[in-house]
Amino acid sequence: MAHTDPAFTQAEYDRRLAKTRNAMSQAGLDCLFIEDPSNISWLTGYEGWSFYVHQGALIFLDSVPVWWGRSQDANGARRTVWMTDDRIHGYEDSFVQSTTRHPMQDLAKLITEYGHAHGRIGVELDNYYYSAKAHQTLLSELPGASLIDATALVNWQRAVKSEEEIAFMRKAARISEHIVDGVLERVEPGLRKNELVAQIYHDAITGVGDDWGDYAAIVPLLPSGTDAAAPHLTWNGDVFKSGECTFFELSGCYRRYHAPFCRSVYLGSPPDQLKRAEAALVEGLEAGLDAARAGNRAKDIAAALAAPLERAGIERGARCGYPIGLSYPPDWGERTISLRDEDETILEPGMTFHFMPGLWMDDWGLEITESILITENGPAECFCDRPRKMFVKP
């Protein structure tokens, strides 16, 4: 069955495949097995909530990729990938969560059929989805092969976005703005957090105009008061209270592309300490945006951010940003470049980041962030357009 609504043009998939094959050649690989759903989707177009079982794609230097996964998900592959049906292979359900068999036994047979049982095969060793058991089984089933660590090989090819990808991120950004606007309108003392999150999800999935919303790779994060010192708390049934600051870490998502956007809201009159932190954070954020220019390094953004914060007596131990784009749970980052002091990566036009200088102190937290695009000339472009401040609701 042909996919009638492909996310991208065939020329775009061909471009991605050519980049990946070039990287494979440089790494001396004959074949690449990827299990990260973001990388599978980026190269094949596959979409589906099936990453809780083993699935993946085989990428070859001289032939069309192969989608491999659970048999019941093969119909999903036929409806979403750009390859023809003969490049879709499903394994029997008896392999799923079995104590006597493993899906990698089936994958090993497939690799052998394609002539790579004695080849140099790249695998994503340090990845959420590729387990120790999977690797152990492949080693056992392919004794003549060399399994080479190819962690993030595909991720790095995704660093510079195409115009088609940037267009999707702009749609995601409009949804991000819509979500944040809804938060600012609704949040008030006495409102239960779960009730607000329900509205956040409504706005996120409804989308903007004809641009429908997809599920984001990270759930809404919205800790308040002293809990805002912990950056990754989600929500509960507590109510919002006067005299507390809440940061909202959210993202719109369109066809798996993200534009994370964080703003903070104080209910009541904020203390001077928080006002000073806000001023330093905004100054550092804007300095970092100015430093986010093609030809500069990732570390230059971090250094620009740090100076105003240090003058205010605020120390951050965390990186302040990471690449974004297409992603699946549990993370909307691309796991390559980090905006931090030691990262020497040269910024290129078309790179996209979540510039994320959150402050998480011992008993308070504050987030004001931007998703950005490195441009041909001048400072970074922000995907979203909302005031860069801590919002105060008396």
C-alpha cells in the first residue's frame, strides 16, 4: 500500500540518505542498523507508537533501506515509509517479550540474507532503544561480523535542517505560542495543575488553523515554588498558589517536529531576588542570541549567557541548550551538540537549538527560553514571538 501523505518529498529523503551513506563510508561501515525512532523516521518516514518493541532500519551503501519490526507494525510501515513493500520485513509475534527467543535473532537472519554476516555493521550502542540484551544477541548470532559503535552517526547528519524541516518547526512554534498563551490566560490561584495540563494538551493537539498538533516527546513540566528547583517535575492535583513562581516547559509539535518554549509565571508580587534573577537571565539570553551566529562556536553562546549571570552572583552548572527538530519520547533533543563551555562545534546556518538557560537554585527556579535558528547572517532567529520575561499575575 502506497503512502498517500508523505511528510517530505522524495528528494528530501534522498538528501538525507546520501548524507548518511557518506558518514557510513567515512566510518568504514558496510551496513548500519538504527533503532532510534527519530532516526528511523528521518531516513524512512516511518511513524507509529511501536518503539516499545524492537524495530529499526537497515541502511546500506548501495541499495534501498529496509524497515524491520514487529509483524503487526508492518502495515504501519507500508502506510508511512517511502520504500516499496519488498523492503518491509516483520518478525513473528512470538519474539515479543519472550524469555526463550529475541527479535535480534530474526534481525541477524535478515542481515545474513542481505549479505552482511561478515561485514562491519554500525549499531547505536548508547541509545534509549538499543538494549544490552539486543547487542549481546546480535554478537552471538553474527559471530563473523564486526559490530561498530555508530551512536549518533545519523543524529549528526540531522544537525543542519532543510527548508522543509524548518517549515515544520515554524508550524510547531505557532502551536507553542498557542499553548503558552493559553497558560498565561488560565493560570491563577486555586486552579488545579491537572486541570491546566488538560487544557495544555487540548491546545497542543488542536493546533493552529489547519496545522494539527502532534504529541510532544516530553510531557508538560510545571513545578511551582520550591519545587521549581527541580527541573523535571511534571504535575499533580495540587492547586496553584499566590506567592509562587511556576515555570512552564512546553512544546508544540507538528509531524514530530518540535519548538520548545518555556516561560515563567509569578502569582502575586515577586520578591526582589527573583526580579534580579529575571533581569540577569534575560540579559544573558539576549547576549547568547547575539552570539548565536554562523561561524561562532557552541561555547560562545554559553559564554555570552554566563557573563550577566556571574555579575548577578548566579552560577549555573548545566549546559544551556541542545539541538532540536524531529523527535520521539523520551526526549526532544537530538543528543549531539551541547551549548556549554567545552563544546567547540562551529555553528552553521540551518542549525536549530533550544537555547535553554534555566535557573534551578536550592529553593526556586526560573525558565525563560527560546527555540532558535542559526541564520546565514546576523544573530539567531527565534522561532516563537512572545515577551521575554517572567509574567506576573497579581
